[in-house]
Amino acid sequence: MKTKQRTLIVLLVLVFLAGGAFAALTAKNAQAVQAESAAAEGSIPLSSFAAGDLTELAVTYNGETNTLTVADGSWTLAEDPAYHLDATACNTMVTALSALNAKRQLTEEPGEDYGFTDESLTVTVTAAGETNTFTFGAENAATVQTVCTAKDRYKAAS
């Protein structure tokens, strides 16, 4: 009789442990889904300005910099003012950069670079007296992820 009671108690304890493990796993999965959903929304603002406040957009690719300036809705290439720029393409870039959000944030610790290679495209945006520099295309060789980093955020001197 005692053997049957012990067996029953052991089975009952195992059922409760399995139920607890199932509940914990369900809660952990729900948290992961919620975090994934927030990341997919891109809820970390990197850049936010009105398109009309933009005064300069500098793009550096393979060591060559092109600086686009806008005045009264007219775009000019600073390096060659006579060059004809497509205003639609310039406005599309401004629209994309005016509300730029990140999906997650990496905090670099001293001595860590997360395995990223050198940046391949740098965009510097000056709008409403504030200058933001964004680096696109840096890759982590281990995971082959393309990233955008925001750095050198400061107020321009008046």
C-alpha cells in the first residue's frame, strides 16, 4: 500500500513540475513574441525632422563625398553647382531620412566593435540646426547582417 502511495505522490509531483515548466515556457514565448513585434515596428527613433527644415545632405561612398544643398525647394550639388539634380530623387532621400527608426540598439563596450567591417556609406544630414551622421552598410562577418549606426549627433554651431 505504501508503495502505491509513494508512486502516486511521485507521479503527482511530476505532473505539477511538467505543468509549471509548460507555464514558464508559454510565458517566455509570449515575451519573445512581444519583443519581436516591438522590434519589427522600428520603435527607436534615429532621425526626426520636418522635410522643409533640411538644409544639407552629404553622402560619402568609397571615399567620395557629394554634398546636396537645398534652398527654396531647389537642389544643388555643392561640388558642381551646374550639375542637374533630379529633385524627386533628392526629396525621396529626405523623406526616408526624416523619420528613420531602428529595430534594436547595440551598446558598444570598450574594446568591442561587434565584428563590423568599415562603413561603406555615410550620410550626414543637417536640418533645423542639428547635424546627424548615419553609417549604412557595415557588415558583421559572422552573421552577415547589414546595419545602420547613428553617431556624432550634435547641435551645429550657430
